[in-house]
Amino acid sequence: MLRDLAYLFYPTYCAACDSPLHKNERLLCTSCRHELPLGNFHNVNAKKIEKVFYGRIKIENAASLLVFEKNGRVQNLIHNLKYRGREEIGEELGKWLGEKLTQMPNYQYVDIIIPVPLHKKRLRERGYNQVEKFGIEISRKLNATYIDSVLKKISYSQKQSKRGKGSRWDNTFETFGIQSESLLINKHILLVDDIVTTGATIEACVQVLESIPGIKISIATMAITE
């Protein structure tokens, strides 16, 4: 009765379409649960991401949970996660993708999950890294170690959302560094991020990480742009 009363005065809203949720719905309405554009978790999905990085960096495996379309539900979902404090979105997407990855043989030997980091100033501004809970939930599903202290962003830059697509690569190149790299020697790591667009941020991270002896790098993201 108390839950019903609380819902009456403080309704919750779908993280993707902002419509009021029914009391038996959680985070996403039933419509969005069924209509969000999912990535293909077989060859098509992997090859789409690999195509972004072809000739730029070497990756072992790649997967994205959703397909990002301008002004679509996934865009609203990510916006709510990044700018409206709805960290539970990252947690839910991590559980969702993590469950998918447990069914894929190439991800059964991941040792460490690493999030793409925020600069400490951006972290103070936002209060959280939007991919932290995403990565933690994937690590639980894959029985891997989550480490957010080895990869650091070492220069502060303008928000990606405010830059033109063509200028994002210069904005992120060589802005990451490593500490305690011995933790990653001969390890298979899974680098996690929110969206693959140009691939500039992930490329910059991989270029730093690939100097570590014996390292293998796979990628998992919440979404990839169409």
C-alpha cells in the first residue's frame, strides 16, 4: 500500500522514452524493452566495430549492446545516464550485456575489465563515471576483475558532445596514461565505454595499453552509432 501511495505522488519514468512506468516495470517501459535497437551479437556486430578500428588498432573481440540513432531512444537513454544522474542505467545495461557475453566463447577468458576513464576534473563535475557500474556488472557476469585505477586521462578537454565529429580524434589523441602497468602484463582485458562513434577515445586508450607486454584487448560498449 505504501509503495502504491509513493508511486502515486512520485512516479518513476522510463529511462529511454520518459513515459511514466507502471508499478511492475523497472527502468524501462515494456515498449522500450522490446523496441530498443539491439546490436547483433554474432559476426555482424563484431565486424561493424572492427571496421571502425581497421588499420588503426588491434583488438581481439568487440561487441555493443545497442545501436545509437540520433534523436532515438538509445540517445535519450545515454543522455539520462550521463547528464541526469541515472547511474542505474549503466548498472542495468551492464547486466544485460554481461549476460550476452557469457554466451560468447571469446569472452570467457577475459581477466580484467577496465573502464574508459574521465579526467578528474570531469569526474568532479559529473560526480561519477558513467561506465563504472556498467563495467562492474560485466565483470561480475564474466567472473573477471574490475580495475579503474590503471588507466588515467591525463589532460582535460572539451566535452565530446560539443565538438564536431571530425575534430574528436585530435581532442583525445595521447591524453591517456598508465600506472601500475604490471597488473596488466600477459592479461586479456576488456575495455568498456558508452558509445563508439569515431572510435577516437577507445583508439587513444588502446594505443597506450598495447605497449604492455603480452596484453590482449577486447572492447565492449553500451552502443555503437549507426
